[in-house]
Amino acid sequence: MGNGTERASVKPGLEVDIVLKQDQRTGKLTRGIVKDLLTNSPTHPHGIKVRLTDGQVGRVKHIYPK
């Protein structure tokens, strides 16, 4: 679906892969469900920053369709 750089395509409740701050160098992905959107701008080149339901924060790299 989306690659996570557009805020309009990221919604609470969606399943996504994010890169945590400490994993930016390795690119390791963490999968979870979006709780909050933390990026206010409509787009972000590195991915929209979100908080997952488990509290982890990172930038969206992949969105799974519902």
C-alpha cells in the first residue's frame, strides 16, 4: 500500500512497520498498530512518526492494507 511518507495514508488502528530511533542505522523494522500520529506536516521524507499501541515510537516504512 503506502510507504508511510504521507500523513493522510497513516491512520490509528493500521498495522505498520516502523524504524525505531535506535534502529535507524540498521534499518531493522518493528511491526505494530498505530496509536498516535506524531508528525504534523502532510508529508515527511523519512516517514511519518507514530506511536504504536505498545508505546514504541518510530517512522513508518510500510503500511499493511486492512
